[in-house]
Amino acid sequence: MASYNFYVIAKDKIINSFQEKNSYSCRRFYIEFEPLKYQPHAISHSCKRRTTPLTEKQEWQHIHTLLKLAEMGAHRRTAKISTEYLAVKMEISQQTASRYLIELERKQWIQRRITPEGSLIKICEKGMKRIQKLYSHLRFLVEADYPPSVTLEGTVFEGLGEGAYYISKEVYRKQFIEKLGFNPYPGTLNLKLTTEYDLKTRTELETYPAIEIEGFKNETRTFGLVKCYPATINNKVKGAVISALRSHYDVSVLEVIAPVYLRKHLHLKDGYKVKVEVFTLP
């Protein structure tokens, strides 16, 4: 069976075709039918709802809604909560509150049953896990003796060339892959720290927990322990800050490794400023 679409034409504009077989008179308008130019399945595909990743702001809006529901007891029992009351508690419109609940339900953070008196809401296991994750993070921030991350800024300079020699050692390299999750480029990006803040923070970094790359011996010499801190370079490349037990550099130098050649990847030259966010371990 053929598919048809239609269009409406005002009576005074109809030409002498309204009496033809494929024309239909309807009071003041004439509706003419013609075969569809597009297949129905092509239209249905274009009308499918597209899901996009949540922004950080939307994620926090969902968490805020979840916390408000928990404050009203929905984390322990099924609570009767109207969208009007939730809107007042969150200082948002009732329409927005309703939308947040629908979104939480889609994420399976809550179970909801709508009644004339209001919604019966219970926070699901997924929702509780999200609350517990937030609790653990806040507890760490409040109780830990060190911050979850620190940011250092230094100036690129040409090093002594020792980084490539040490990192290419197979015993070290295998541990880097196993413990850091990447195979480092054979060499380090060297950054000179100059400000009082950066020097003090770099010194404090030595007291924080680190990933340890064990030393080893060969026929000629001993290679010492290397401490590593996961890091992000210029907010673009994941790598690590390394601190060798035996090094020619003092705390004014930051040595950075990554799975790529950072100078080329980030278009860096001597004298360029680079920011490194260093992550501590819980």
C-alpha cells in the first residue's frame, strides 16, 4: 500500500482540478494527496530522541535533587513528596522540579509512583551509591592531611638527558606500565619552579602518598626508588610527576613523564610556562 502525505490549499487558489479523483473537498479547503517523497523509516530514524552526555552543572543539579529527597527521608523509606513542595525546598520552579525527578527516574536513581496527593519516591541503590560517593569525597577533603590535588607551574628548560636513560630501563619501564597504566615516552619534561608557592608545594608533595617504582641492581650499579604522582599536564595530557631517590635536581625542578613526547604534543619550547595538576592518593 502506497504512503501519502497531504497539503491544504485555499479554495480561491484551487485550479480546475478539484473534481479529479485524487482531490477531496472539505468545506472551505481542498486537500490534495500525493505520494510521499521520503520513506517512512527514514523519517522515524530522524525523530528518535538523541541522548547527550550530561554537563557537570546538570550532574550537580541531579545530586542536589537527590540530597533534598534524602533530607525528606526518601533514602530510608518511600516518601510522599509533591513537585510543588520539592520546588519550594530547592527554590526552583515546579516545572523544573518535575523535570529533575523524571531525569533521576531515567537514571534509575529513584523509584517513583505518581498519586493524586503527590509522588511516592524512594531512592534506589544507584542513587544511594552516588550519595555515598559524594560523602566519601567530602570526608576525604575534610579529614585528610593533604589535598586531593595540587597545581604547580614551571618553565620548560633543557635537562641533562638522564631521563631517557633511566626510563628506558626495562625493569623501570615494566613497573611504569603496570602501576601508572601507560608506557612512558623515553624522556622527561623538565620544569623549573620559581615562585615561593610552587617551591613550598613541591616540598610538601614529597610527604604525600605516592606510587613507588622499586629500584634494582645490575652488574655495574644500583638504581634507586622512584616516587610517582599521577598528573595532568596543561589540562590536556595524562602523565605523572616523578621524583627519583637519587637525582641531580633539587625541589626547584619538576620532572614529568607521559605516554607521548610532551614538547612536540603540546608545542612546547624552552621558556614556555606549563601547569601540572598533581593528584595525591587516598
